[in-house]
Amino acid sequence: MIGSGFVDDALAALQQYAPAKTDSALAAAGINANALLQPDFKLDAAHYARLWLAIADEIQCEFFRFGQRPMPPGSFAMLCHAALSSDNLEHAIRRSLRFFTLLIGEPKGELILRDGLAVIVLREVSPARPAFAYRTFFLILYGVLCWLVKRRLPIHDIGFRGTPPAERPDYLDFFGTRVRFFSQETSLAFDPALLSLKIHRSKAALRQFLAQAPANILLRYRYDRGSASAIHKMLRETPPADWPDFAGAAKILHISEPTLRRHLQADGMSYSSLKEELRRQYALSWLQESDKSVGVIAAELGYAEPSAFHRAFKKWTGTSPALYRSSRLEREI
């Protein structure tokens, strides 16, 4: 479900550029205007998607007028067509970012390699945009990329320029990854090994994807349903040192091992990859935001020896935990 805050954020663009069209946009989306006044108001993805499309039609921009230039209706479909013929994920990212730049000018996305990570950086010379702008940019891009490679792409780190919206904890998370604010640049980082993933989508599949967009990019790649969601919840609620093995996880979830394995494979995931993703998130967060020693972090993450943690961390980032911590501190000074 989409919280009322994100509904208000979307409507703010409409009220700025076409305030007289608010009632008609809500009606087109099948939303009762009086319901918006309720403190616990939420929308399902389908209704929020209709609102997004209605607003885009009224203000003639699918990016809520956050770019240097408008992103006309139909641009998202053209973006998908442009990315579809890419050879691999890296090619799709670079092509998609060039397409975005041609459309909106700024923010200008760039893919770089840094600190052992693949990083999508949004270059800007203007003041920081609202958090909703950065969230929307990455929501569009990330949703398309995950669909192209038929799997969720684990995010290592994500940072936004500017300040977090007041009393909006929903902005502190993006698809299971904690968002850092007050960053020098807006960026999203992930494992560079993913760049070689092949694109395996057909034009027929794209037609179906576009028919369901943008609802399918709002929730599809969150841990919001199914076996992956249940495992993710179980792991988040359990100290990493106490995580069960695959057989133990299946038993806790009251599902057979073959069925659980089949469900995860259908989502392009595995139990080991889910555990590794969370260990990586915890490690990066603790190194950045706590004074825990590397040895303590290794033990709390369930590594029998600090050397095993060092090897895993070098695989994730291309550097050691100590160097990663010191380099992050240097960049923040």
C-alpha cells in the first residue's frame, strides 16, 4: 500500500502546475477526495498508478516536472523500448541514463565504478531537489532494470542530496535499503558483478509490462509478498549469528524445501543471496554509523573468523572494512 504522504507528494506537482485539474485527476484515478483527509489513508499500487498517469496527462510530464525539461507522456514506454535491445545490464543502464538526459536535461545520470561498487550518480548544478524527485527517478529506472533482467537487484547504498522531509519515515527506506540524506550527491550503488547480467525480454513481454505500468514498478521489486518476503522478514527479526540454514528456514516458514527453492528461483533469488544481501547492508551501515570494531561486526554477522568477513567484504566492495570506513569518513569531512 502507498502511504498518504506519497499521494500528497504526487498531488503537489499537479497543484503547482494545474491546480484546477486536481478534482478531475482524482476522479480519473478513482480516488475519493474526501478520503484523502483521513489520517490512515492509503492507496493500493493500482490506484496510485492511475493517479500518476492522470497527473502526467494533466501537466504533460511523467516525472512530475522535476527535470530541467518536462518528460512528456509516452516517454516511459520509449525508455523501455530503448533499453530492451541492450546486450546486458550495464548497456541498459547507460542507454537508459542517456535517454533520461535527452528528455529532462537535469538531473543527469551517470554510471561510474567507485570503491568496488557500480554507482549511478545524479549530476546537478541546481539546488537539491525534493526527496520525492530522487525517489521517483530511481523508482522508474530501478523498476525497468529489474524487469529487464528478471530479478531484484540488491542495492548496497543509496544517498539523497538535501534534507529528509519532516515527519516522513517512509523516505528513510528504498526497497529495503536505508536512505542517507545530506549526501554530497544523489547516488545508488550496487554490486558491479550485476552489470554483466544478460537481457532476456521480448517485445511481447514488453507490451504486457507497459500495459501494467507504472503499478508494476511500485511494488514488484520490494520484499512485499511471497516466500522472499517471508524469508526477508524472518532474517531481519533474527540476529545474523542465529540465522538458520536453508532446511531450518523452510521449517520455520512451514514450507517444503523444494517448494521454497522453486519460489525463490522464480524471483531470481536464493536463500544464500538474501542472507548475503542483508549481511552486506548491515556491514556497510555499521561501518558508517557505529564505532563497532571490525571484529565485533564480523562476529555479529555470523562469521566464525574475522578473516572470512574480510574476504566477503573485499568481494562486495573491492576494499577492506577498515579502508572502507576511513574513506567514507574522509568524503564526509
